[in-house]
Amino acid sequence: MVVALVCYDGTEGSDRALSYAVEALRGKITELHLAYVAQSPGDIPEPVPAELLESIRAEGREILSEAKSAADSGSMAVATHLEMGNPGETLLRLADGLRPDVVVMGVARHTAAEKALGTVSSSFLKARRHRLLIVP
């Protein structure tokens, strides 16, 4: 049986990745982990006010709740993970701990500047520690 980690942020790309993982691996997944990484706003100096952090976390909980409802067919255990930090580093660290059989993520369009800084998928590709399924 298969343990899958889906990197989910509520975008169309992550919706496609979640749908693909559930449909393509139907009957094979025994554990589905949905992970959302919230980032502190870059334009606010540290420390970020507690009420703003709670608002960011609440948004993440809502996004994960909707994803869990969409994925939960009753045939597998579905767990959610809400993390704070740099998405690439944080998701890689989570995958290292969970040791899933496959990590699934969608493709996002990035500006040249974002690509230069690195994307989540590039973090996983550079690390070469996990099977990665990137859904267009």
C-alpha cells in the first residue's frame, strides 16, 4: 500500500495534484498526508504580530479542511499538516519525517525572480531524496 504526501496550497495546480493523486492511486493509498505551508508576510518586520500569524494559520486550516473533504473517500486515512516557514525547506523536512512513497505537487507559474529564488519542486529535485510526481 502507498503513503502519499500532497503539497497543497489551495491553488488550481494543487487542486489538480490532489485530484490526480486520489484518482490515479485509488485503492492503493492507505495514508494521504495533505501539507500546507504558511509564510510570514515578507513586508512586515519581525516579530510578526500574533493576531496576524493566527489569521495566516486560520486561512491554512480552512484550505486544508476543504482539501481533506475533497479527498476523503473513507478508503484511506487522511492527515493534515499545517506548517510555518519557507515552503520548499519545510515540505522537504516534513517529507523526510513522514517518509512517503510518493510526494505529489502541482505546477505553478512563477515569475523569473521567483524561479531564481527557487520553487518547491526544485527543492525536491535538488534534494533527490523522495519520489516526486509533478502534475501539470
